Amino acid sequence: MRALVVFTLVLPTLVLPAPALADCAAIELALAGVASDVRCVASPDLTTRNADTTPPDNSRPGLPPNAFTPRTDAQAVSADAPFRTTIDPDRTFPGLQITGAMIDDANARWVLRLPTNWNGRLVVGVPGGFRSEFMGDFIFSDLVIQLGYAYVSTNKGMLNFFFSAPAADPVACRLSPRVAATGTLFTHFYVDDPADTIREWFLRTLQATDVAEMSIEAHYDSQPERVYLFGISNGGHVVRRMLSEFPTRFDGGVDWEGVYWSAGGPNILIDLPVALRNWEPYVASGFSRQSAAFQAMLNAGYPPDIFARPPTPGNTFSPVFGSHWETHANNYWDVTTCVFVRELDPLYPMSQLDPLGRSDTKDYDYAARRKPFHLAPRIGQIATDGDISRPLVTLQGTMDALLPIKRHGRPFRDAVVGAGRAALHRYYEIQNGNHIERYRQSCCNFTQLEFIQPHAHRAFQLLVDWVERGVLPPPSQCVPRGGTIVANPGAAGQPERCAALLEE
């Protein structure tokens, strides 16, 4: 729809004099035949300070519980207060909030926010996990709305999950290995339905951008001068693909801890079973750093385990300490492996539980199944080869125990360099940053961790300066604990890669 030229000098990112604004009727007319269930409201404040900005969980009629959980989604990826995005207490940010679905699928949802004081630009948010279009409300939307950007986010074409039972559901996955209070819970993720695939994420992101541009044209009588992407985790993976495959649609993007997929590895189907195989032997060793299981985890690229400060009693395996690896074993490693095996290797005969009540996800062997079951083409359809065509800023924490930086951030950086695209890429490692921001504080007391959000917000402004004013961002670097991205990392002793994954 648009031809873009990077580095062209344009007006600074300031709030421009507002044009005459159309009402909701004009937007609804513009989206006729493209979107369904379009609902447009005038909002006195488009930030999350307004309770109506993010709807309540399970507020869409006709869906099972947990299929649509916008408030849980936004909280899950954000630091708790007071470390969330700061909202100016002396201003409000009125505008229109529009929600809807794509015409061909009622579950392919999006949310669009059009501020009254628009700066002429659009940010496309891409959520992590399998979460809703509201996932980025604290970490993306609150930032860019205050700066005057229009904001759209997609759910990547699918709902989240619902509780199920393995006897009746062939694609059920355990939500958590052991939850003493509730017993074992099984879930059905929509991504494992035949109609929903990872490949759809790219299409739905493009369609949400279309919806936003049509609505912007109808509302402001203008097209956005620039369109930026901002994605986290699975959303960061999408940002990488968009800047590689659709360079005429986007001007640049921020990739926050994106997933790396390669048919030959690394990929999730190789890495997570290693963690699952070594977790229980590590527990049996008494959490010994001298154990073979601990060393195997380090050899596989995982950051070292750490313990809560102060201790968080009541955890399943470590009632005294509170283990960082334990939070991932209980919440992410098992279910994430299961979901992606179901999606990418549907012929794998996963029994879900062995006679001792343990999941057999730990036994998954990607190398043994790759050729016989033709997995390489499936992975190839979603892989990221580093051949980006627009400016991209990538950030990842060194203590990411879900997507280890040695298996995700660094291999992607290597792929970009190998593709000859290093001039379009900046890569910032955040010392002691983790995949889940809230593990730093009230959730788990892993005070050794560092927040990535401030650096991601800085990265967005660096990206805008890069694209719109030709100001090259600082070179790729390791950002030390308590530090920041600096203009001359060599002089500051900040190499591109952190020397150790954990700095005590």
C-alpha cells in the first residue's frame, strides 16, 4: 500500500495540529466488508489509567473461560506497579478505541486506538505467547499513545486456550506439571487447531495494519507517514518476519526477546526438552551446582539457576528457596513444548503422562524425527533467516530461562550478520534481564534480575530517530546492571555480548 524510503528527512515526532476528525460512523463505513463486530467508542483516556481501556477477562460472550483474558495478558508480561510505564498525571489522552475481528474469522481480533492529538504515525503491536490483542497495553500502548501515535494490535489470528481433558481431547497439554492445590490441569490451545497455525500470525499482522490504515484515512483524512512494529517473544518473531518479507509496509521495528526458529536448530523443539530432562535430576541433587544435570543445562545454553531474595516459601519443589528454574518448570517449559510439538509435529504420539504422572514432553527428540516426519519444511515456513530489509532493534535478557539468549538472541544476531544486514540491525543484551518482567519483584522476589522495559522503550525512540532523522543508534552492546544503552560502548567497556549470563 505504501512505498517507504528509510532515512528520508521528515518532520520530528511531535504532535501535529489535529485535523478535523471523523466520527465512528466513518470508520465503520470504511471497514465494511473487511472487518466484523466493529465497535467504536470515544474514550476520555486511551491509557490504562482508564479502566475501560483494557476489558475484563472472559468478557466476550460465547467463549469458554480463558479464551479471552485481556487483563491477565497485559499483567502477565508487565512489571507490577510502580515499575510499569509511567503515565503523565497532568494530562489525559482522549481519542477513539475501536475493536473488531477480520471478516473471515470472528476469532481473528484486533484493537485500534486513535488519539485526538495524533502525530501522523502508527505503531503495530504484536503480542507474545498466544495472548490477546490487549497484551501490550501496559508495555507498548501506554508508551506510544502518550507520544501521539495511533496504535493497533492483533491477537495474531487466534484465541488463547480453554481447559480440557486428555481422555477427550487429543491435543490437550498440561498447564503445569504439579499444582498441589488444584491437581493436574489440561488445556487446549487454539493454535493447535487445524484452522490456526503459526503461519497465520504474519497474515493477521498485515491485516491489522490494513485495518488501522483504512481507519486512519477515514478518521484523520490522511495516511500515516511512518508505520513501526513493536513485538515481544512470539511477537518479536513476527516483527523479524515482517521486516524481512514486507519491507514496503513497515519502516522499522523493535524485537523484544523474539523467538528464533531454524530447521537445523536452534529452536524450541530442541531446547525445551533438554530443560525438562534435566530438571528433576537437578532437584534430586538438592539443587547442586556441581550436579551433572546443572552442568547439562549450562551446556545447553541455559542461564544458571538463582533463588528468591527473600525466600518465597510454598513452591512445589523448593519450599525453602524459590528457584528461578522452578518457575519455568512449573509454568512454561512443559506446556510450551507440548503446544509447539502439537502444532509442528502433529504425528508425534504424545501420551501426556507416564505411569509416574510425569509428562513425556521431556522425551521429545527433534533430531530423530526431523527427516522421517519432514519437519524441516514446517519449521522453514516460520523460520527467521536474518535477511531484514528495514531497521530493527533487538533486545534480550541474559537470564532468559524460557528462550535462552545463547539459543535465540545471539543466533538471530549471527543470522543478520551472515545475511549482510548488520547495518540495519542493533542488538542489545540486557545483563540479568529475564523473559518475564514480573519475576523481578512481587511475584517471585528474584531481585538479581533486571527490567528490560526501560531499555525497550529507549530502543523505540532510537529506532524513530534512526528512521526519521538518520541518527544512527548506538552500536550493539551489553547493557550492564543499572546501566543504559550508551553511545560509545567500547569506551564504556560494554562489548556486544555480556561476558557472563549472570552477574551477581
